[in-house]
Amino acid sequence: MKLSMFKRIGAVAAVMLGVLGQVAPASAERPDDGLILKYQKAFEGKTVAFVPVTMGWDLTQGWMAAVQRDADRLGYELTIRDANYSVDAGAQAISQLINEKPDIIIIQNADMQAYVKLIRRAMDAGINVIQMNMKTPVNSDAFVGGDWYGVGVETAKEAARLCGSGTSGKIALIQGPVTAPPNQLGVAGVEDTLVDYPDATLVATQAADWDASKAHSIASTIIKQHDDLCGFIGLWDNMDVGIAAAIRESGKQDQIKLVSTGGGNKDLGCTNVESGAFSSYVKVDTRDQAKVLASAIQMLLQTQPEPGTQPFAVYTENQILTPDTVAPTSCWTVDQIKLGN
């Protein structure tokens, strides 16, 4: 009797397992909320290309750390064509990419005019274009970056504050390449703002081409020419470390102030603010820009607008850091951005 009962139970179980095996899917499908499946599919087989001034900068490394993280997560391909400081090499890279037809080309403009025709050509070829941090007069599908005129305004205000009553008021400006978008707009912001501060006088302005060695040489000469100089304005921390070295070598750290600007890299930004090498620092946050760039790519790959028809911009917020306000979280490293922090 017991054996017969076990046989009947076993037979029923076998039937049930067979039925369940036929009904249950091989693998469960995730529910669709109306967008998630389209969102995931939007990135399949897509290609995004980046043409930087150079991948040797903390800025470009930070941006691409975030974009590569998204590419790995979402499944699109990222390709980088490093111009390595050469406008001609950059133009050649963009031309080649237009023929290859990636879905998006991201361009960091070294010059206000050099890539204008190529940007238009890329959009005419059906490619969406993002201009990154350094914008030409022509609009593309997106711009992500700093408000460089606003940066110039903030650096000038900080220099005027530091070189106010009780000082000579003499300020020197060290520029980058004169045709670079951040330089042209930044210098305009500095000059327009200093008009409102009659106690501050711009006694020298020279171009160091984003080069720390050139900035060091120029700053050393200016310090010798103006014994009572109160301060320097520099337009990029990578270059401005050369100015800081010249001030240190002159022994006039208490007299000469340095207002710098940059993307907020820990070693170049916060470390120099904490040490007092930078008296004030206008941060144009690369970490924020990297996240916004990654999001802009996502939006363009999903919506695929007709190139050039719906341009938009995200200008990242400036933040002023001083030795009194800088905090452990004020700056970033590339490794942190890679981890999404």
C-alpha cells in the first residue's frame, strides 16, 4: 500500500514538473515602465568620438573618465583621436571621423575659428556635435563647459579684493593663447570688471600659451619690473603653477597674490589653495562637467535630433575657493571620477 502511494505521488510530481517546465520561461524578462527598454536599446551599436586638444590634461582625462564609465555601463563605443596640441592634427581627425560617421563627435576647440567649418560639415553629414568647454561662435547640438567671461569677471573681482586699500593696486594678467575661447572671453571679463575698481590697475598683460615655463619666465620679469606689484591673475592652474613658482622665488609671497582658475583637480587646484600658492581660485568644476557631458551624450543618443536644429547648452557653475574655504571634498581625482564619485 505504501509503495503504491509513493508511486502515485511520484507520478503526480513528474506531471507537475513537466507542466511547469513548459509554462515557465527560460529566463525572466524585466518589466517595461514605458521607457527603460527603449533607453537600453538606444545605446546599442552607437559610437561616440572625442577630439581633444590633448589627452595629457587633467580636464580631458576627467571628462573621458565619466564618459568611458557610461560607455561601459550602457554599451556604446567611445573612440578618442588625440590632436596632441596640433590644430592641423585635430582638423584631420575631425575630417576622418566625418567620413566614418560616428553618432556623436565631441570637439574641444583650441581656437575660436579653426574648426568652425568642420563642425558645420559634420552636422551637414548627419552627425550630432558637442562642443566641450571651449566654444566657437557657431552653435552645434550641445555645449557643455564654463562661462569663461564669467570666470574672468570673478577672477578680476577677487584680484581687486586682494589688492584693495593699503596696497599698490597693481595687477598683472597672464593669458593663455590669444585665440583660445577661454582666453578671449576670460580677458574680456577681466578688463570689463576692473573698470569698476579704480584702485586696481592692470600694469601688464602677456600671453604664456597655457605653458607653465613661459608663465614662470614672464612672471619673473614682471616682478622685477614692478617692485610694488600686488597680484597676478592667471587663467588656468596648469599654467599658473609657473607664476606661483616665480612669486616664491622672489620671496614676496606676503606681498604678491595670485588668483587662478581651473577645473578643480586636487593636485593642481586644492593643494595649491591649501598651501597659499593660490590666494584665490575660481573653480570651473571638471567633475560636474564630466557628469553633464555623459548625460548630454545619453540625451542625444536617445532623441537623435536633426543635427544643428535644437542646440542647447549647460554652463557649469563657478565656485570660489580660498585657503579659508577649501574643503577635503572641494576637488577631485581622475580615479574618483572613474568610480562615479
